[in-house]
Amino acid sequence: MTRVSVLIAHQLGLLTYRAETALAPGTIVAAPLGNRAVMGVVWDDPADEAVPAEKLKVVSALSEDLSFDGPLRRFIDFVAAYTLAPRGAVLKLTLRGPEALEAVEPAKGLTLTGLSPGKWTPARERVRAALAAGPMPRARLGEVAGVSSAIITGMLKAGALAQMDLPEALPAEPKMPELSADQNAAAEALSASIGEGFSVTLLNGVTGSGKTAVYLEAVAAALAAGRQALVLMPEIALTPMVVARLTERLGHEPAEWHSGRTPAARNAVWRQVADGSASVVVGARSALFLPFRDLGLVVVDEEHDASFKQEDGVVYHARDMAIARAQAASAPVVLASATPSIETQHNAARGRYRVLALPDRVGGAALPDIGLIDLRQTPPPKGEWLAPPVRAAVTQTLSAGYQVLLFLNRRGYAPLTVCRKCGHRMLCPNCSASLVEHRLRGTLVCHHCGYFEKKPDTCSACGAVDSLTPCGPGVERVEEEARAVWPDARVLTLSSDMAGGPAELSAALDRASRGEADIIVGTQLVAKGFTLPKLQLVVVVDGDLGLASGDPRAGERTFQLLTQVTGRAGRVTSGGRALIQTHAPEHPAIAAMARQDAEAFYAEEMLMRRDGWLPPFVRLAAIIVSALDRQQAVDHAQLLARTAPDVTDLEVLGPAEAPMAILRGRYRFRLLIRAPRTMKLQSILGEWLAAAPITGTVRRSVDIDPQSFL
Ligand code: ADP
Ligand code: ZN
């Protein structure tokens, strides 16, 4: 018997066990815990020699061929140390149930045996016809033949159908693109870095410059070198597009990893990544925690995107952790964006990241012309949202046979519902947020906790009948206006809460890109990644929307979003333009959009960050204290403030009510910690928090590098 230390996928983290034979670090084990068994991994830390041997429980290896290699273990240690999350919680992100350790069964299909099922009914005939060209999976057969499961079962029982392993899809011929000279130079530079150790490259190209085409070449190069590659996307809705383009480029399908996939599909991907049979993964941020066997390249597409921040559980930024993952694997990482984050630009300027630039659009299409519509001078009619000059431009674009995008980053019909009689606002009972009307569903919805209710006929405060009035627009309301003003146009609304989920959404995007809609009304989802060949005019319905929060990061966010969305116009044919409706044309982010001067905007932002003592020039951390009882939250937050570490140059601000002061029924307070970048902030925070144990219903979460600076 030997002692081993095992990291278990549980808050307790590292425990000491016994094993029959020596188990190497990285071995996946079943570890008894209380009266159940949890999964764990033998870790590198020395085992605890103080515990008497007879008290130790015995672990056993769960897999002969799969294990966690050194780079993955180092990555898990790093994420835990960086985010101050328990190591066991980070391990939990990387492990799946024991089923994932099983070899992946070849896909099964059904085939005709040649035997008669007795009588050839019309339904059975349809099954026979569907299988004439070859076997197919049962679920698909039901769809294609249009028969019920019972019909198929009957034919199986009668011996007319049999199960067989489906042959693997034959790889198609990889399709080599013709790259421009700039693209080619960038692709070659990236490909050359494969196998040359850790490096970070910023691939900075204007919208439509062909960045995706460039990083696909780097992925192909990694595969050609026998390594694995990971492509991280900020949004599930974007994965089908990249999967399709990778399939075309490589001749085989990449693995896809995100929460929209079934547990069985995810188990299969996990297993195939671990045994090396999956060479490319396209995924959302959690794909970072897959057990790659030989990771040779990491790509982070739209690296500036705020969706890369994971806010629940282990709080991490997937772009930053992707860099750590690549470093642990000694592999290059590519950050692609038309509008890189200030943090990334700062690192590039300091020479820590290499920069590859694509300054022009492919095929020579010009960037769109951008105009501001000052709503103070040319307001829309009362109760409507599109100003007269915008309407004229839309009419003109439609009559020229092109598409228009009306962009508003707000789901639903109206963001606020107010009683005309008493002024009462309809609020979420669990959150400090107003309820958003969704007229299609006839409900009022909280976008923070999901609470919803049927829209009432009477005001809940004064009882007035039919007095509840929608205030402000959401995409549904803009759609209503578009249908009224342009009754002959085909209007399509695209929003992330669309019925039917990601599949329906990507089908709708396909229809839009084939030109089957004249006016597209969309939220930020349409701002990213898609090419709509006929789109010539982008209208930003509310350019000021992101600026209202007062967060010092709001300018950067607005500039990025507006650049992305206006960059949808005129991608394929020149002559695209964008109109931004605004009440604040003088705001630096809006003015920079009109001048199309990204460089000056970023230079000013950088100065503002430096002078304001904000990231990336300092390090921030936020501590959110929440409780069901307001006083408990206040007490704990004040305890933290009183016991704050007394360290030169470390500042503790607050506690103050968090930007969302009540969320899901919990009262929230926030402390903000500011320190020089050279300070070992995590260890100071760790000691401070350990000395202030939580009590009652209090919960505490630490956010290193918070997105909001408020
Ligand atoms: P980005 O990622 O910079 O927005 P994409 O790689 O998506 O750009 O390219 C924009 C469009 O141009 C896509 O439809 C893509 O297929 C096409 N494209 C990219 N590179 C080329 C090229 N060298 N020649 C022709 N078309 C290209
Ligand atoms: Zn709510």
C-alpha cells in the first residue's frame, strides 16, 4: 500500500488516500467519500504522512488509458490560484461522469435485410424507400420516412430491418482557399509558430478582412503537425458557422462543445479529446477544460467579447484562461478581433503579444460610411423609434433591392412598463430590475432571473384598468414599426431568446444570408461573425444604450459593439453604410465611430484608464457579498471592510450596493480592491477572506479582473 494525494471533484479538494499499487499523478480514480464514491485525480502534491494509515480509504484507478497530463494539472492549479476558487471546483469543470471514460461506440444505423415484414403497408414501403440508398440512424429514418417509432420496431421484430455499425463518414477533399497576400502572410506566420512553444498573437483585422480564413489555416497546420487545436467562440450561435467552415477546409467535421449539446454527445467529445481521436474542438468557454492530449493551438475568436467572462461558480475570463491553457501546453494562442480589448492592445503595445494586421476587406470591398442621426434635431414621431432621415435611407435601400438591418440590443417589446395613472413601474419581485414586456408571449419577464407573469389588465398599485403603458423600444416593437412603415417588406427578427434555440436561429440566419428577408431586426447576436451578402444599410436604433451605466468600460464596449454591427454592412459589395441614432453625438465613443478613427479612440481610452488608475494599469478584484437577509449581507460586507489588509498601495473601496442590488431574492454588496499589477493580490485576498468566515445565508464570490469597474 502506498499513500497518494487525490484531488477530488468536490469543495474539499485535496485528500490523502491509499492505493494498492503506486499510482502516477494524473491517474483518474474513484475515491470513497463518506458513504459514496466521487471521481478524483491523483495529484502532484505530497501525500499527508501524519494521518494514521488505518484511517485512510483506498482508491482505485478508473481508466487504464486515459489520464490528466502535466499541462492539464498545472492549468487546473493555475486557474484555482488565479481565481481563488477551490481546486476541487476547478477539477469539477474538467471531469464528467465515469460514462465519459468508456470507449465511444460506433454510431448504429438500420438497414434492410431483404426479408419481408409480412405485409408491405404504405408506411413500411416508405421505410424501404428511405433505406434503399444505404443505412441510416433510427431517429433520422423516422424523420425521412415519416413513420412512427412503432413501425420501425415492428419491422425490426419481423426481421425486415437489422442494426449495424454505421461506416465512418469518408473524409472529403480539403478545400484550400485562395488567400490575399496579407492573409497569406498572416497564415504563414501563425502556422510557423506551431510547435515552437508558447506565444500570443493578436490577429487584428477590420470587419470582413478574412480573419477566420486565416486562423483556419493555422488550425490545419496544427493538425498536419499531428497536434490538437481548440477554437473558442463567445456565443453558441456562432459555432455552426465555424464548424461548417472548418469542415469545408479540413474535409472532416470538428467536434463541437457547448451547453446546447446532449450529455451523451458531450461525453463522446470528452472521451475523443482525451484519447486524441478528436483533433479539433469548436466550443464555448468551458471547452478550455477538456482533457486535450496534445494541444498544439488555441484560437480565441472575437477575443474582446464580454461573453467570455464566466460569472457563476468559478469566475473566470475564458480569453485570459485560454492564454494560461496554451502556456501550460507550450502552444501558441491566437486572439482574433476587429476591435481588440484595451487589455490586449496594451499587451500588444508593450511587445508581449505579436500583432498580425489585416487592414483591408477581402475582395477590396470598402468599409461602410457611417453617419450620425442626432435625435435631438430629427426626432422620430411620438411613440415611434426610427427618425425621418433613417426612414428615407431604409426606403431607398429597399427599393435598390438590398437588405437593411435594424439593430437594437434589447430583447422583447418594451424594457419598462409604467401605469399612466399612478406612475407605478412593473418590477421583478426577486431582482432590482424592471420587467420587460414580451408581447408575442403576452408576458412580463425579468431578464436577470427568468421570473415571468402574464401582463395584467390592471395596475397592481392603483387598480386602474388598461393603464399600463410600454416605455421605450425592444426588438419586437421595432419590428412592429418596420411592418407598419414598410408593409411590403419581408421582416425577420433575430434574437437570442428565439423559440427553437440555436438550431432555429442558425436556420434563420441562413435564410437571411440567402436574401429571404428585406429587413432584419436583431439584437447583438447579429453583430457578430455572420456575412449577409445583400446587407447594405445598418441602422443602430439606440447608439447610446450601452453608455447609460456610467461604467468607465462603457465607452470601449459601445465602440466595439457599434464597430462590429456597422461592419456587417457592405461586406461583399461596396457602398455599405450605417446610421447611428444618438442623443449624444459628442460622446467620445460615438464621435469616434463617426470619424472612423479607432486609433484615436483607443489612445484616448488608454489615457483615461492610466489617469483614472484603472486596468490594465492596475489590478482590480471585486468581492460580492450576498444574503437573503439584507442586514446579514451588510454586516458581513462591513466586517470585510473593517478587517481589510493594511498593505501599502492596496485600496479597498466600499462596501456599496452592487450594480444589481437585489438578484434572485438576494441582497448584494460589493467591495472593490485595487492594487498595483506587481502585487501578489491573490494571496493577500486569500488570507483576508479566510480570516472572515461566512455565516447565516451569506455567500461570497470573488471576481478577479471584474468586467465592470463600478
Ligand atoms: P472576418 O473573420 O475577418 O470577419 P471572414 O474570414 O469571415 O472575415 O471572411 C469574410 C467573408 O469573406 C467570408 O464570407 C469568407 O468566406 C470570405 N473570404 C475570406 N477570405 C477570402 C478570400 N481570400 N477570398 C475570397 N473570399 C474570402
Ligand atoms: Zn428577476
